Amino acid sequence: MIINYLNINGYNVRVDVDRTKELYEPLPLVSDEAHCGCADCYYYIKAITCTSSAIQEYFRQFGIDPRKEANVWMAAEFDDGALLYIVDYRFVGEIEGTEQIGWIEIDNAKFSLTNYPSLQAPMIEFQVEILFRHCT
């Protein structure tokens, strides 16, 4: 087991990328019937793969496959057709020195991290607010 230590907004965050990847590997895509399969989840899968390399890398550093095992909510649709999604993920890790790290902005997305109680391993809840503008 390799633990990565990340410095995020001045706090140390311990991340077990390999264990997180193992947890995500067998899970269905959120667009699959086995998870949800609704139109909002289907669009989210399409749109999340169109995001910037900076957003993709932010997910990758935690071992998260952003297409899988998430609570997905299309929160708003704007007049210009943009869609605001709020999505919750979890990964194996722990924030040291605080319970929560507030919003980190990258491109058209904001991320927050909160220690999440778990019986199996320390977990972090990873909340994402992301605005999609016409991904084709």
C-alpha cells in the first residue's frame, strides 16, 4: 500500500490511490442501469470526459474515476444551456489538522473535501460543483 501525501490549501491530505482505484474498478458507470441510468447521469458521463486536463488530473490524484459511483444531481439549467451539476464521491484518505477543506476552484469546477466516518478505512467525501457548457 502506497500512501500519497498532498498539500491542499495548507493541509496535509493522506490518500491511498491504489485502494481507491480498487474500490472503483468493479463499479458500474453512473449512466448504467445498474447504478442509475437516468438522462442526467448519462449526460454527466459524457460531459465529465470533456473537462480540462486540470480537472481530470484533480480527480486522478485521488484515484477517483469520475464516471463511477457518485451521487449525481443536475442542480440547475441556465438560459444559455449551461448545466450545473453537484456530485459527491468518496476516496480512501484522511485530512490532517481539519475536518474540511473548503472550495478549491479549477476552471469551471469547485471541489471540497471533508473527512467522512467509515468503519472500513478513513474516507474523504469529495464534493464537486461543475458547470458544463455544451459538451458534444
